[in-house]
Amino acid sequence: MRKSAFVFGYGRRGSSFAKGLKTDDYHLYIVENREEEYEKAKSDGYIDVVYLDVTKDEELESLPMSNQSYIICVMEDEHLNVFLTLSLRALFPHATIVAISDSIHVTQKLKMAGASKVIDLYQVSANRIHNILRKPVATKLLDSFISNDYAISFREIEIPLGSCLDGVMANDIDFSSHGVLLLGMIDVELSHKFIFITSGIQHKLDEGDTIVCIGYNEDLDRFEAKIKEIKEGQQQ
Amino acid sequence: MISELIVKIAFWLNGSVRYKQIKTFFFNVLENSDYTYKKYLDSLMIFLILTSVGILVYEVRNPVPQWMDTYDIYIVSFIFLVEYLLRFWVHDDLHKVIIREYEQARFLHKPFLLRVPFAEVCKSKIKYVISPSAIIDMLAILPAYRPLRILRIFVLFRVFKLLRYTKSINQFVDVLATKRFELFTLLFLLLFITFTAGIAIYVFEETKNPNITTLFDAFYWSLVTISTVGYGDISPVTQEGKAVSMFIIVSGIAMISFVTSVIVSAFSEKLDELKENRIIEDINRNKDFIIICGYGQMTKMFLRQEIDGHNDYVIIDKNTERVKQAIKDGYKAINEDASRHDVISKFNVDYANITVLSLTNSDIENIYIALNAKSLSRKIKVIARATDEKMKKKFELAGVDYVLLPNNVANMMLLTSINQPVMYNGIHAILTGRNVAHIDEVSVFEYGDLVNKKIGDIDFKSYKILFIGIQRGLEGEFVFNPSKETVLQEEDILLLMGLRISIEYFKENYVRSHL
């Protein structure tokens, strides 16, 4: 089942956020309390656009929201944003509520209001400057992972049953000849935590584990295909 | 014949890189206050001066041991002499003038006369020799000359040499110079009153007062009285003389308070500027530093994360209130307009690696600051903040090295956290420098043993390091996962990931084997 994501506010931030969200993974709802923005969201081609007064709990309850939903609070009015966060937290104690803030004080208020994650505009920007100054090469590379306009990216590949990687020690494999680097893995046996390859833990790959690789998209495609191909060969 | 030879030598000197290097080095060490190593020479000179004066004072009551005398008379004087000659030498370039004259003569088909350039250089050198600081330098060397040993007091001129090496005294003089007009007027008035009162007392009391016998005594009394010092060795005895005293005492008090207020106001006017100059001087001593333009939310955040004091920085804001706030918060701030050419050019643009962070909340201002910095030197790195995507292009046209879009950054984080949660954690760990996934950039240049090595020959695995790629030169391209045959070059930067200790160990190993 697809998870649902609710974006509250279709202002400058809300609209660019909605544009970036992968709609194949999420069912996107846009909620607005202003007529103009509501019309704009509709004309931008979004289907589930809801027009309601966000200060009223009854109206919020009418939304198809659950504790599994992603809620993104990006209203332009910061007072309203904090209030909304608080109301939503009261209604859905376990939902993931993410909010953007543009000052330290608002960040604190949003956290107190119950937001699961607050992204402080200035903090992340300041962080970024630090990274640019200290690790320019790494920052450039990591940037390219996130934005999709560069050929190098991350890829999560699940190891299928009978793959050539099944039962192999992670440290023994060298993917670099395939043009791919193994960054780490998520082991279902241990926990669902991400383990970096460089942590030095001897680790055996099993069926169902997810490996995270970086490389050029084409190489990653070929590599992924290769893992699956062998699996088919063994099955025959 | 001789002139031909001299022209040849001049051309040879002009072509010699070594000669130029040496001369530039001495020029920097002696005259360029932005030069990093100048402070060492300055400290040495101050030490020599102080010891020399110390010996002079000690000598008054105690016999001086031989070694001290030798040190004072020969070593110190010799160093001063060398310094004097070097300053004389770097003051201007004789060979350049000769070449210029020679080429002009060739161009105009007129005979080349050696005396023209020589006259020009002599003029400039003489101008240097008679400049106050050069005269002081000269006088400070004199005690070394034996027949002049009676003039031991010339050692005191060495104290004046301190002027050259201590900025604060120079600044004091500079500040007073701004009130030249007021001070001269007062001095003139002082002289006038002293003079008149002196003559008056001389006329009234020369016959009656045993203490006043000459006109000099009268002027001496007059000055001692007007300055409110009043030794009392000479005092008026007649009615008329007492009346004159009363008059000059009153005018003296008025004048002294006037002088004091002029000096105080000169300082209070210049105080901020002096402080700011001090900040700029301090920061200019660093090899790398950051100029942050604008003290807003983002700057505050940036500085708050700057806990380890990794970078040296200075804040520039044109808003007085914000600068006050910054100073109150304990940061180094200057109240200036960073978009002005003369503000940025005060910094050590030629020698230091400067990064300008343009973080004001106006795009127009940020672009202007960026252009201003870039116009001074392409070497200055500029990171600027822009409000939206459309502006980005303009910033890039202005030559900004990195355009920061706060909204985009936040959005990107938000999107990644939802779209690619696994990656988000990974990237977050990497960027915040968590221990397990420390990403580091190793410059091949610093680890000499890496130069000309094949990638296949370096066993990253044994260090438990993931080798991601190389950046070929600072402006070059990034090569992801290069082949094993790739040979490392000096300007390459390796991108490595691993535990902090693994990377430290790796670096240590290569440094050690290098040494």
C-alpha cells in the first residue's frame, strides 16, 4: 500500500516541495486554507487538493489521515504552522510530522508542538557552508546523489535468493571492477540499521539484505541486472 | 663603454628571477606589513632596541662587562647597519630606471646618457635618506663609531626606531595628525602668550628680581607658569609681575583643557576606526580566513557551529546596530560596506586565501559584494546566498563559486528524508562527520609518498578505508572510482571514507614514510 503524504500549505516552499516528492511512492494530498493558493495547486495539476480551515479540528479529522501518514507543515504563516503542528500531533500521536522553520525560536516551538523533525532553514544552510569550506569535494559528490541531474548516485539493491552475493563476506568482495563501490548494507538479521562497510565489522551477506552502492547510473543498472541474472541462472 | 656594461648588467638583473625573488623577500620583510614573516623581524628589532637601551641605563651606575659592550656596540649596530642598507636598496630599482631610459633613448634615436637615470635614482634615494625615519635609523647606528663614543646618548635614537616597529605609536601620531589645524592654532597661541608674557616680565622685573637676569629666564618662567607646572624657582616680585602671572595662569588653564579636549575628541572620533584596523591587521596575519558579509540569522547559525575555531573570520555589516550586536555576542565585526572596493582591498588579498561569505538577505547586495570581491582578485572564493532559483544564474554570471539557496537546501533535506530515507541517514552521517562514516579529503601534495603512485598499489582495504575517487586539481573534474592504473599527481585530492581513526592512521603512515 502506498503511504500518504499531506502537504499543508502551497506557498513558495510547499509548491517546490510538492514538485520534488516522488508521487509513485506516495499518495500526495495538498491542504490549503487560502483560496488563491488552492486554485493554484489545482491548476498545477494536483488531484487531491483540499480546501479547509486548518484551525478547526473537525475539518482536519475529515482528512484520510492515519498514524502512518507523512505530514509536512510548510504554511507561510509561522504562527499557523506551529498551531497546526500542535493540532495534528494531538490528533495523530504517531504520525511523522515534518516542518520547516526559519529561525531558532520557531524551531524550538515546533519541536515543543510535537513535530518529529524540524528542518531549520538557516541551520541546514549554515551546515552546508561549513561542508563546502571543509570538504568541498565530498560535498559536491553528495550533492549529486541527491539532485538527479548528475550521473553518480546511490542505489539500494536487495539481494535475491541464490544470488552470487548470497553468503559472501562483505569485506571480500571487490565491486570496483564493475564500476560500483559498496558503501554499506542493511542487514535484516541484525537490525534494520545501516552498516557502513568501513566500520570494520566482518559481515556475511544473506538473502534479503539490502546493499547500498554508489556508482554511475549505467554501471549500477548493469550491476543490478547481473545480480538478478545469476539468480535466474541458478534457478533454471 | 662603461654605460654599455651597466645597461647589460641592468638587463641581466631585470631578467633574473632570483634577484627579483630576493629583493621582493627583503621588501616584504622590511616594508610590507601584510607579510606573514615580517613580525619575526619586528620582534627581533624590538628586542635589540630594548637590550641596547637597557645596557645604556645599566651603564650609568655599573661597569659594563666586555661582552655586553661588544654586543651593544658592534652586533646591534651591525644589524642596524645591514637593515639600513637593505632599506636603502629596496627603496627603488635602479636597473629598471636604466632600462627605461635606455629604451626611450633607443626609441627616440638620441644618445643614451647614464647620468639621467642615475640622477633620477639619486634623487629618490636622497629623498629616502632625508626622510625622518631614515635619519633616525642613521643616528641609531652612530654609537658604533668610536670617536663618537661620547655621544652615547645617541643610543636613545634607537628608542625612536621603535616607532617603525610598533603600530600603536604610529596610530597615535596619525590620530593627532587629523587635528593638525586645531593643534597648530593652539601651539601658535601658546607661543604668542609665552612670548608676550616673557617680554612683559623681563621688562617689569629684570632689575628688581634677582632670579631673572636674561630674556631666556623670562621665557622659561613664562612657559613653566602657563603650563601650570610652576616650579617656583623663579617667581614674580613686583605688582606688575604678579598681574602678568595671574593672567597667564588663567589662560594656561584654559589652553590645557582645550588641548586635552582636542586630543580626546580626535581619539573618540577615530576609536572605532582604530579598532577596526586592528581587527583587519590581526586577520591579515592568517593564511586563510573568511570574510562574512551581513550579520543575520544565517551568520549567527554559521558561527554557532564554528565551535572548534577552525577558521578565522571577520564579520562586515553596514548596519551599525547589527555590528554592535555582533560585538556583544563576542564576534569580530566591522561596521563597513562590503560592496565597496576600498573595504575589501584592506584585506591581504595578495597573500592570503580569502573566502567571502555573502549572506545578507538582499540578492542585489550579495551579487554586488561578490562582484566586488571577484574584481579585486579572482583568487577570492565567494559563497553567496540567493533567494530563489531564478537568481542563481545571475550569481553564477557574477563569478560566485557556490550559490546557496536556503529554501532549496531545506527542501532537499526534507525530500530526501521522505523519498530516500536510507540515503538520508547515510548522507546525514557523512556530512555531520559521524565517526563511522568520516569522509575526508587527502591532498596528495601534503603526503609526498603518494605522488606518482598507482592506485592499485595502495591497499586501501587494509586500512579499512573506502576509496571513492579523486578530484584532479581544485578546478578539475572528479573521477569516480578511477582504474587501478591511474597514477596520482601532486594536485590530486583523494576522497576517502572510513572510521576517523582509519583515515588518521592512513595519513600518519604516509606522512611518516615520507619523512
